[in-house]
Amino acid sequence: MVKPIHVLSGPNLNLLGTREPEIYGKDTLDDVRARCEARAESHGCTVVFRQSNHEGMLIDWVQEARESASALVINPAGYGHTSIALLDALKTLSIPVIECHLSNPAAREDFRRHTYVSLAATGIVSGFGAASYELAIDAAFGLIGVK
Ligand code: CA2
């Protein structure tokens, strides 16, 4: 039995669907969760889907993924641009790490063009709204190498 894919979302994403739909889409985070669960099920695997506004909580969950996940999908939100501690935690993982963004940060303000998380990511999916999460799960599943 393949271990679940852990899907982490960072600060403010609990408010998804309530503002800036032209940038982030209309889906709520519960909608994104449902889409991730369905996508994982289509691959015969499961997801552990979590969101936190707290850097330390996200780091604890990254550490937990070391043992209990087959791959990690992470939308670090604002912490991607600021958190060396989150990068350090991600660098301890030996499973695939897919960085995921709803928008395309590279096409936005200068300060969004750099993410520390990218330094530890196997690959990045950005700019497809909620579908970025589904594409990230597809990519993660492709990298797991299920036998
Ligand atoms: O595009 C993404 O997924 C981001 O990770 C979202 C972050 C932003 O800081 C990154 O540069 C790109 C912002 C998350 C804000 O969360 C929302 C809250 C309410 C409504 C919509 C989004």
C-alpha cells in the first residue's frame, strides 16, 4: 500500500475563494481538498490535506512527512518567499517535493519572483488555479514510482 501524498497549504489560504478571484480563482480550500482527494483516488492513493497560518506548524508537518508520506505537495503561500526555516525542513526530506501555487508568482510583483522553497523542490506547478494542486498530485504520483 502506497503511503499518502501529503498536501500542505500555508498562510491565508484558509480564506481562498473570499477575495481576489481573478488571481486565485473562485474555489474554496474545501473545494481544493475535494479535488485533491478525487485526483489521488484516481491514482489509487490518498492525501493528507492540511492548512496552517503558522510557520512552526508547517515545519512540524514537513518533518512528519519524512516518515509517513510518499510525496509532499506544498503551497507555502507567503512563507515561500520568506522562510529559510521551512526550506531547511524541506531539505531533510528524501521523498519528492512538489511546490505548488495557484497563481504564477513569476508573472507578478518582483518580491514574489524568489521562493526559498524552490531550492528544495523536485518541481514546481504554478498558474493553473486549483488545478495546480491536481497537477502537482499527478506529478508527485509519477515520481513515486509505484511498483
Ligand atoms: O499563488 C499562490 O498560490 C501563492 O502561493 C498565494 C500566496 C502568495 O503570497 C504567493 O505569492 C502565491 C497568497 C495566499 C493568499 O491566500 C488567499 C487568501 C484569500 C483569498 C485568496 C488567496
